[in-house]
Amino acid sequence: MKIGVAQTNPTIGDLEGNVEQCVAAIATAQHAGADLVVLPELALPGCPPRDILFDPSFPPAVAAATADLAQRTRGGPPIVVGALMPANRRPPHHPGLTNAAVLLEDGAVRLVAAKRILLTHDVFAEPRWFAPGPPSAPITVAGQRLGILFGDDLDDDGRAVSPATELIAAGAEALICLAAAPYRRGILDERLVAARRPGRPLVYANLCGGSDELIYDGRSFVLDGAGAVIEQLAGFAPDVRVVDWDAPQTRLARDADRWESELFSALVLGVRDFVQKNGLERAWLGLSGGIDSALVAVIATEALGPEHVSAVAIPSRYTDPCSTTSARELAARLGITFHVAELDRLHAAAEEALGDLLIGGTTAENVQARLRALILMSFVNHHGGVLLNTSNKTELAFGYGTLYGDLAGMLSPIGDLTKPDVYALARWVNERRRVIPDFILDRPPSAELKPDQVDPFDYPVVSPAIERLVQEDRSNPILRRTEYKRWQGGMILKVSGRAFGRGRQMPITRR
């Protein structure tokens, strides 16, 4: 039996485009002789659809798109694809839907499984939109009994009997798992552990692509009955492969990619899809001559191409001239547009207008940061595009940033990277291609908002300590005191087990 595995990159609500992606992937698999084609969870509506599911016009539109895909692939191999189906009952204030796997065969659409284990941890709130599905029975394709389920249904989570075990007991000889599993560091190993647990040949078809803060990494795979990987699809890109389960198999050795390579690919995909799927033409950032903005510039350039990235240096009376020189050098090496906007005239006007309000505390520094944001947003408003935030996770944890100033920006590419992660990733970038000037890598971190300023943290010590608190869903006085800033910040690309954003919803008002 030849199984076609296709990982697509859908856009939520772009039903026509999502169907076209599926049609193209199915045609590729059919040309390679596939007896069955498997596509990921929610490949038709896009993932995660969230509250769009409350729109009464959306589920019928998904049903129409599903029927259209069935008709357009009529005469080809049967297809299992992620869609939506009505639940047996609709609770009050609920869309009344199941996260469904449907079989498309001879132009007909048939429900073959509905997701049973609905996630409620981290960024997930699946019971808000979906009802759990009932137990399903295996289906027969090309003479083989196949159990259809979802990637999350593989997790036994202390259950006496898992959905996978039930399917095997009902006669399933192999398992087909549809997944929409977001990326985080180390997640592929965890998926493989869960996929090997049932002890059956298994196909795991995972989405790829960026969707708001979530990044789906693809890396779909096929296991033989002994749990060996006999095929793995590309990471962070659409892909189609066909595996002949009846032919002698070569076990694949796992690629020993450095974590920096994997992380960089994830962030590039997250930026690219956010910008392109939202129809934006250009990304802007403040390029200060510091390590954070340098890394964001590299990621954005890799994601969008240099012709779609613009950087602005905003030197002030406190800026080291080497900062602007290094920023210009980095922009030239990347090939991105570079502007210089001097801060001093605005700064002097603010000093005259605000007078004694600038005396004491950090008000004078905050005003400069907000003036920088004023300049950056003026470029964005005039030319169009999106402003990228350049804050890292350690700074966000400590609240070391100015609200409506250097915390401005719609998307934060490195907001889930600790400061040591930023340095490690930047050094890895320079191993591939030396683009970041030595001054940026070697200088002490500084906001350059007052004379001889340096960041007041021993980052190698404080970053791991505060990151542990975040990953353990704990807090401390600093995190509690700065929560209000993070609630008002831009969207952060999630690459760890717990990022600031939807996955960590701490109250602002508390004791």
C-alpha cells in the first residue's frame, strides 16, 4: 500500500486557497502512485480558527469547500483531510462543531473520525469551539484496516485506554494521525515518543506555516511497526511524500541539526507568513546597533527578502557613533534599505515642552524611547507595512522597556528568546555568513538613553532564573509588577513551552 503524506500551509478562512493547496498536493501524490492521500488536521478551514467558528456563515462555507475538494479529486485515490463537522449536540453559546477527519472517495464526503482529546493547556482552548468526538471504527483502504485519529489522541495522559488502543482493539493494522501541532524546541522528539507508543505502523501528517503567534513546523513522518522512521517530510515548508508500506524500508537516521538552525527556520517562517498572509508589503524596524535589533533584521531579511525590509537608525546625543556605523554596516551587508533619523531636534522640543516633568526617575529616558517610536511609526504610516518589535524575553520579563516606546510593534520575532538565546542565535548566524559586525556582538548591551548607560542585568545569571519561573507558571514581584506592559505589547512568535501571550494569562490586578 502506498501512502501519500502531504503537509500544507493553509490560511485561516482562505477556503479557496486552502482547497487549491490540497488539490495540488493530492495531484503530486497521485502522480507518484498513492493509494491513499493524508492531509493535516484543519487543512481546509485553517488552524487555529478560534472564534471565527462562531460566525454562522463559516461552517457551511467549510462544508462547501470540502464538497468542492471531493468533486475536484473524484476519480483519484481516497483522501483523508482535516475539516469541520456538526457535533451530535450543540451546547448553549457553542459552535456545536467537531474537529473532523473526513474521507473523500468517489466525490462523496464521509466523517471517519472526530478529535476526542481536546486541549486546554497553554495556548489551547479547544473545548470553547469543539465538542469531543465519539469513538470511531477503522476504515478499509486498499485491503488494509486503518485507524484514523488525531495527533493529540496519541497521548495517553494517564488514561486506562487511549483512542489509539481502542482502534487497535477494533482491528486497526496501522494508524493515520492528522495533526496541527505547533513548534517548540524539542517537540519532534516528544511526538515520536507518543507515535511509537501504540506499536503499529503510523502516518503523522502535520501542518506547516505561521498563524499569528503559532508556528507549525510540518516535519510529518511515517513509522514502521517497530517504530523506526521510514520517511520524514521537510521542516517549516510544504511537502509531499509517498511511502510504499509493502516495500522493504530503509530506516532514516535523524538529522542532528543544531537547535539554532531549527529555531532560526521557525522564526523565519513565522515572520514570513505573518507579513505575507496579512497582505503587508514591507517590514520596518529600528536598527540601533544592538544585538536584538541586529538579529531581528537578519530574520526579517531571510523571511521576506532584502527588498521588503527597511531599517531606521535613530541616534541621540547619547548614542555611541559606532552604534550607527555598525547598524549601517549590517544593513549594507543584508542589502536592506537604511535610514537615519536624528532624535535631537524632537528631544530638545520635548524638553522645552515638558520642562520639570522630565526631572527625576526615568521620565527623560522614556520620552526618548517614545520619540523613537514616533519616528518609526511615521515611516510605517507613510510607506506602509508593519513595525517589528525587537525586545527579547528577558527584557519583557523584567519590564525593561518603555510602553508605547521600544515596546511598540505589531509582531515580536524574538520575544520568546532569552537574552542568551539571542546571542547564541546571532553567533550561529555569523557562522553561516558573517553579517553582524563584531561591535554589535561584543559591546555591552545598552539602551543608550543616558550617558554611559548599560543594561542593569547579569544576563547569563538572571535569564535562566526568570525563564524557569515562566515555564513553571510561577511569578515573582518583578513579573507581577510588569504584567500590564506585556498585556499591551505586540504579538510574540511562540517557540518555547510557555511564551508571553495567550499561553500565560496572568492577572494584572492581584495580591
